[in-house]
Amino acid sequence: MTDRTSSEGSPSDAEASSNEPDPSLAAHKVVVIGQGYVGLPVAIRAIQAGYTVTGFDLDKTKIDGLNSATSHIDDITNQDVANALDTGRYSATHNEDDLINYNTIVVTVPTPLRDGAPDMSYIQSAAEIIGRTITPGATAILESTTYPGTTQDFFGPIIERTSGLKSGKDFHLGFSPERIDPGNQTWNFQRTPKIVSGIDQPSLQAVQTFYNNLVDSTFATKGTKEAELSKLLENTFRHVNIALVNELAINSRQLGIDFWNVIDAAKTKPFGFMPFYPGPGVGGHCLPIDPTYLSWQFERELGTVSEFVKIANQINNDMPAHVAKRVQLGLNDRKKPVNGSRILILGIAYKKNSNDARETPATGVITELLNLGADIHVHDSWVGSYELDHQITRVDLTADELTQADAVVIITDHDNTDYDLVTNNATYILDTRRRIQGNNIEHI
């Protein structure tokens, strides 16, 4: 079931350096639908491996940027895009007519929630595009996170109806869940093991062969449903455990127990324990969404409610309000109301060292404090435009800004933040990540 795995638990030097393109792959044409946080790394890595790649996205501004060697995500630099363009084997387009004579097509479109149910419109549109452009012998691969059964029961049939071809007979069909972790310098796209699957053995072989040229190791599941569920298991595992420590952190504080110290003690156990940490909530394109896909599928197919997911959603979704309440209590202790107080938020990305603010818990914290009448100032050198920019004041991190703040709240602990400056000049700090220590600092 495994292929080309390293003998160690982390990437080897040989694997990390195996980036020389294979000239024999240049004739193999790849299309990647979606050039965002997932699709662009796939496209760039495929170029590095030696494939000829067309990146497709409906966002014309994004496409124009890529064709002028401008990246819009952290993990891919402008130089990476320039190098891809210089090979003559990469181009970006928003024109469906450019998607011709390809051998492999990979779909990396969003799968958001709408009113608690999966929004399949992006996958549907991508499948229809494939149906209009695919030729016999090609391989279609879905990477978008979704519920079990999507590839075989939804994605494939749309391609078949639109193209008149039959999956497993006229074209290969498979699923390979994305495992992109923005900002992770150790486990990048190439080094992270890739799960692969197909609707039949020839499809699996085609999918696995493609990814074997991109990553250091692959793992083949029995079928596409197993691969789809594996992605949901990974993220639901994290979601539930984060909810557990969030709840324990809240209750432990009320009991006068330092829960962070409890985690430090527990993680000294070398077996049977994995540390998770409290925080202001969950964010990004996975944790706030993927577990609900699992719960939705169980309820739709089995009439069973996933109690774990339901409780985890409730706890994690309530964390931004809890953070705002902690700020309110902290200000009350200092005989200050939230209304009219100047509050400096440090970090609005959903995770450190990333410009990704999708589903960030910072939005909930800021909204709660705005509703209480706070004057919100925000510093985040990573995130550009932000959905609440019209209601907040974006600032540089200075001693004067820190001194004037009635409260400083660390939501995202970017490594490039001057924490000595923060500690030395702020009078009251709520650090939701336990990045710093001091007498003027409280933790979740």
C-alpha cells in the first residue's frame, strides 16, 4: 500500500534535494484547476518534476499576476513562479479554451459550507469544465476536501454526462486529499506523504504514478471513499482535541489551575499522549469546515448525529466570544470599560507566519469587541486586505501604539513580532497563544 517512503520519520536529505526535472515528463500535459493555496503548489511542483502545466483559475487578477511572476501565497515565492515561467512549461489562464490535449487534470477548488451543508458548486463547475475538455485516456483527480462518495457518485458522473465518456473505461478517475500546511517549512508539498486512490486499479496506478513524480512517498487506499474519509479523519481529530483543551483551559482557570503547565507536564509522557494547545478558536480552510462535512454525511446517509463534531464545533466556535469576555474582565479588573477602550490586536491570520485569514478566529474576537464599543487597532505584517478593515485601524507596532493601548490581545503569534517591545510597553496583555510571559500578561 505504500510507495517510496523514507526510512525515517522526517524527510531525508536525499529526498529534499531530488528536484531535478525529468525530461521524459515534458510531453505529459497537466492542468490544475484552481491556483490558490492548494493548486499553485501542485502546479509549481509538477513543473519542477518536469511536467508541462497549465494553471487554470477564474480570477483574472490572480492569473495576470502569475503570468508576470507574481505569487499571491506565502509558500510559493515570486522567484518560484518566475522559474516555472522560464522553463516554458508553465502558463496560467482563465480561458477554458486553453485546456486542450492534457493527460492529467487536477481539481483544487474550494468546498465551503452554506447553511451547514457542503457547497458543491465549485466541484460541479470544475467537473463540467473537465467534461467539455477531457479526451480518452486522460486522468481526472479531485483534491478538494469533501464527503465520502463525492468522487465516484458526484464528480465522476458529471464528467461522464458532460463528455459522453465513461470513467474507468475511457478515462481514469481518482481522489488525492490535499495536505497543504501554509507556512510549514519542514513538511512542504514534496515532503508530505500523499494519499492516493482510484475508482479501479488502472485509475489508481495512473494517479499514483503522477504523484510519485511529485512527492517523496505515497499511500494508496482501498478506494476513493477511504481516501476522502481519511482527510476528514485527520482534521476532525485535530478539531475535537483542540476543543477538548479549550474547554479544559476555561474550566481549569476557574479552578485556579495553570492548564498550560498541565500540558507541559502531560507531554513528558513518551507514549499515549499527544499535546494540543488552547487558543482563540480555529480557522483556515480545514478545521472550521471539514468536520462538519463528516457530520453532514453521517446524518444524511445514516440518520446519525456525530456528537463529537457537534460538541467540538460548539466549543471552538464559542472561543472568540470567550476571548472577548476575558478582555472585558481584564479591563474591569483595571477599572476600565470596554466601551471606548483602545484595544490593540496582534495578528489576524488564522495561524502564525501566514497571510491566510480565511475563517480566522480574529474576526469573531474583533466583532465581539466592536459590538461592545471598543476602539480596535490591528497589527499584522503578514495579512494584506482584511474583511474588517473598514471598521478597524491598521497600525505599525511601535512603543507609542503599545503604551496607548488599554489592552493588547495576541491572536496570532507571528515569529517576526517584537515581543520584547510588547512586554516592555504594554500595561495589560491577553496572550491567547502563550507566546510570552510576564506580570502584565494573562493566558487563555
